[in-house]
Amino acid sequence: MSLAVADLAAKDVPKGFPVGPWFLAPSFSSFYGVDDNPFLDSDNEETKTDRIEKLTGEFLASLPFRNSLLELEYSASKRSYDVNEFPSDLTQKGEFGLVLKFRSGDTLALRDVYRDDFARSRQIETGDDIAFEGVRVFEPEPYTINRWEVELARNNPRRKGYLVRLRRQDFVYKGKSDLDFFDYRGFVTVLEYRQPLSNHRRWVVRYAARRFDHYESRCTDRDPNTPGDQPCVVDVGVPFRKELSDSVELGLMGKLGDRQPFVARLGYTSFRYDGMSLSGFRGIVGHAAWRLVLGDHTDLELAATRRALPSNTLSYYINNAVRAKIERKWLRFEGSAELDYDYNNYAATILGCSGSERRDSTYEAELKWSWRVHERFKFKISAYHTNRRSTCENSEFQATGLGTGIALGW
């Protein structure tokens, strides 16, 4: 199951206070921080240290029924910067989730996420729950993302299981500057067959397909097959390329012991574009994740991924990523430390890069600490540092930020 659907299905008692059959959970949080490079400008550009304030309100309504769950969630944030200016300071997010559990052991899940947001830096990582995995937005301008998902699964570790997931994703970038960036619309399909190996482990055969149309968010002065300045040849609203991706993976999933879930898959993918002369990628991909429970209060999560992703330039890139995160809970305190590392290898020749090939390596470290002063009041502190090295000019950066805030409610 997807992480989002799995989290939704795993809840026994919804958070919040009861109102008839519903559970309502309002919350409010504030954040104040300082960032010495909020735009992630390159090392040879003049950066502007800025102070950031953010106010967020959230409301969650949950309706449990017959071992199933309906959730409706809305959140809005108002963000302000002292130095930098943005076209909008309000972001909104709405979510709908429905999980139906049947006597046969099958689970049907429906979910929709809509976000109206704006890129807060020239290199913001939009993430899987917002846009493409790994796609980056390059200006502080608005965008919208809408993602529908339907999933049918049987997840009993002692029986033969399956998963069928269909996801529709629409991303619209509403900026007005001349950027090498695209909108997209398309589908992701995932099929899995799960064969029990023991009480705690299963073989998994997985097929995943991506079909996306890429659109120019505006008519830019370039030919989609030729770098450099060319007559405008692409019309807004007409796909300038189609992304086609198919992958087959074989692996194991389950638990090592009673409390250490894991998944490990290795396979082969075919990634290509229809409508462009650039050759595609055919090679090895995979994913592995493991959560270790260390005692009663500490969790360690490890993950590694290799995949092919579309690029804002005229090519694609191979993303190799590793992640480690440790969390500790003790009395009323919670703390976490996370380290992420990405190495991206671009396929096509890019002007302005050493050897005409682009290679990026990025790491980010983040520390978080919170103190639950009261059941409905929490005090939080966070800090991060990120650093990227690249073979391309004006693509390297480093930044450090520190923030604090409070949270009220559920």
C-alpha cells in the first residue's frame, strides 16, 4: 500500500474530540526562523539572509464506520519574509481520504490531494506528495497540484495478496518568467502480486508504468530538440513531449522480527520520451527501506532508491538517493536527526557544464526537537544545513537555517 493510504488505514481511533459520529481536530501553529540563503543561490551570487514567519491553521474531520474511515482535511498557511518579495503569501491544501475494509480482507482506498502553493526558493524540492518525485521549481511563483488515487489491495501477510493502484496527477505552473519548466498531466499505474514466504515475509513482483504529457507553461524561445536560442516552436497547451516509463521489480517485504518492517526491490526500467530525438534509459532500478526499533523509545529508518526521472531541461536524469533518520521519544520530549544524500546523473549534453555533462551531489542534514508542555501545546526548534556540488556553473549552493515555533491543538 502507498504510505498515505497505509497511514490512513492504520488509525484505530481518529484524533480529535467527538461530535456525534465525527471526530474533529483543529490545530494552529506558528513558526519564526532565519535562513542565510532562502533562494539557494549559487556560491558566486550575492545571497540575502532573511527572516521568515509562518502561521498555519489546520482542520481535520474523521468519520469511522464499520471498520472503515472517512477523512476530510484542510490547511492554510500565511508566510512572510522581511527582505524577499513573493507574488502570494497564502498557501492552501485540501485532502479527501476514504478507506473501506471488506470481510474478504480486501481494502479499497480513495484519496485526493489538492495544493495551491508557490515555490519558496529557486531549488525547492517539490516531493512526491506535491509533484514529480525529484522535480524542482526554479522561481518563487505559484503552482497547483491535484492528485487523485484509487487503490485496491489485499495485505494479509499469511495469504496471497495483491495491489492495484491508479493515480492521476495534474501539475500547473502559474509563473510568468521565462523558465525552462513544464506543466504535466498523466497517470501512474502500479500492479503488485504478493506471495507468502513465511509468517512475516512475502515475495513481491511489481510492475509500474508512468504516462505523462509535458506542456510548456508558456511559449519559450527554444527548440525542444536543440539547446540554445531558437524560434518559438511550441504552443502553450500542446504537449511538447510525452513521458513513457515501464519498470518491473522483484523483491521481499515484511518484518525482521516482530517490529522491524522492511521492503527491498530490484528490477529493470525503460524510460523514454515520445516526440524528442533524445534516446531513453534502460537499466537497473530499485528501492529498499528498513525501520529498526531500538528499545521502547527510539526508531531508526534507512532507505535507498535508484530511479529515472524527467528533467526540466531537455533530458532526464538518474537519481540515486540514500536517507537515514533517527527519532527518539522520552517523557514529554521528542527529537530527530535526518541525513539525505542525492547524486543525479543527467543524460544529455548541457551547455555551461564541465565536460558538457551535468552531475550533482547534494546532502541535507536536519535536526528537530520538541517539548510537549501540555497535551495540546507543543514547543519546537529545528535547524538544517544543505550543500550541493555540481559540474555546472551557477548550480552549486549551500544554506543554513534555524527556526522555532509553537503548536496548539491536535
